Amino acid sequence: MKEINKSAFFKRQIALPEMGEMGQQKLQDAKVLVVGCGGLGSLVAVYLASAGIGNIHLVDFDTVDLSNLHRQVFYALEDVGKLKAEVLSTFIKKRAPFTKVSFSNMAITKQDVFKDISPYDIIVDGTDSLPTKYLLNDACVLKNKPLVYGSLYKFDGYVATFNVQQAANTFSGNLRDAFPEMATEVPNCSTTGTLNSIVGMIATQQVNEVLKLITGIGKPLTNQVLIYNSLQNTQLKMKLQTVDASQSERHKRVSEIFQNETYFDANCEFQQPNLLISAKDLKNNLLDKTGARPIVISLIENLKVPFCVDHIIPVRQLNIDGFQIDMCKKYVLVCQKGITSYHATKRLKERFPKATILSLAGGINDY
């Protein structure tokens, strides 16, 4: 392939007096971690690579779903079922010749978060998981890493740049200054819905924050949260006041939280494909007239399903040791979202490793 001229590639960006060759080199030298490759993270990663970030690492455990495509525009129909991080990495390599991109298809966890964030200059939160957002925030506070935050709720978007070092070894506000406690009943976009336009707007705002942090131009969104409403086309900035008087007090407070918090989000657990059955395959199995129809077990009482179930065993009543199983039969466990059924399937497979026991992927929601 013909050698690409870097100056020509970034010509329009370098032409900005505030940027120039020096600013472009700062971008080339930067290392950014993008957590989440969905609506926010996928767009953030592509734009950052296109801007000339030298090193980007992508983290996402999920696969591309058909319902993603209306807003996650760097995935195509043929990508459905493939790992998001891998697909996005391949896309970036084709269009950003000056970016080294790598990926992980494992979820960020409390056990590994410090190791995951340590090599990078800036962490970008592109997730829709509230526990993961607080995990990233707390880890960045404890390791003095800036965090570019983004989130969505229906027609509203939120952007902020947290934990930026300022004068005299002080740091700007963080997520716990804005929202001290993790809410327990905040739905994500798969539950509440979202327009694709607000996703793109918030993601590009996050990109803008990263570029400002690296180059030193402009004023980052520190000690404030920008809230944008797409229906009214209005925005406001919510000012933050730091809870702690000093960085040492902040570290102590957040360290105590970190020790006691699990940050567990069942939606972020990577599900082994060999323990799953797709909606399409289950539909075909249920139509089988040869006697090979699977035994379907609902783990939720009063679960509305578009087919007949053979047994209803509420998960709290599921007796793993006393479970009676026919090794010649196939069992399919179902629930609303595919999380409860997956955990039950894992436990049953541990008890009966040679049995055919599967969980309906995505639950009835995706059926």
C-alpha cells in the first residue's frame, strides 16, 4: 500500500493555529482507554482514531445485536453476533493508519480495573452500566486518572470530565461529587429507548473533551456536568462542589467505598456461547415433530411467553442437588432478560456436566 503522508491526512486539523504540528504530535503520543463499544464508545473510538490518537485500547464483552444498528453506526448487518470490540478494532485499522488499536472482550471488573487503566493517559466511559461507571470513577480517583464521562437517558445526555489534576496537587470533581450514591433503579437505553441523534451528540462531546485534555486548548468540562436535552435543544451546566477538602481525604473516602462495594452488574457478565440457545434455534426446536422438542422451564412465575412451557420453577425454589434430569433430553431455561436463566444453567451444568442444558440468550425480551 502506498505510504500515507501524515501531514496531508491531518491537514485540516493541523491548520488550526491552536493545534498545529505540536498539538497533532500530542495526540499521536497519547494513550486512551475506551470502555464500552456501544452507542457512545464506538463513535468515540472511531473519532479519536480519526483525530490521530496514537494508542487506543477498546474494552467490551458484548456482541453486536440487530437492535444496536440504528445508533451504533460503525457496525453492519453482517456483524450481528460478532464481538463488538473486535469488529470495531478492525474498522479502525482500515481508516486510521497512525493509530495503534487493541481490544479486550472481557468486562472491566473490580479485580482487574487498576491493571486495566494504568497504561493509559485518559479513560473514556462509554458504558451504559451504572456499577461500571462508578467502578471506573472510583478507580480513576484512586489512581489519579482523568475520566471523560458520558451517559444517556431517553432524550437527555450528560457529559463531564472528572478528576483532572489542577494546581497544588488538587483534582477536579468526580462522579461521586455529582451523584454520591449509586442509584439502584436507573434503566439503560435497552429498557427506556433512545434516539440515535442524542447518542451521536453526546459521544462527540466526549471526543471533544479528550482532545482538549490532550492538547491543552479550550476549557474542559471540569467541576460541572453538561446536561443536553435533544427535544428542546437546550443545555445547562450543573456546577459541582467537591466533597473533600483535600486529595488525601478524597483518596481515603473513595478507598473505603472501593473496599466495600462489589460493583457487580449481571448484565456485564460474559456468557459462554456453549451454554446458550438463540431465539431462532429455540423456535426451530419447538416446531420439531420428531419427539426431540426440548423441555422448557420458566424460572419466573407469571412470565409472559409466546410458547408453552413444561415447568415453572421459580429460581428461589430451584433445588440443584435434588433436580431430576433425563440425560436423553434437552433442557432450555428461560427468564425475562436471560440473566437469571444463565446463572441457573451454569449451576445445573456444574451438577450435571454431561446433560444438555441451555439458557435462552437475551431471555424473552429478545425472543
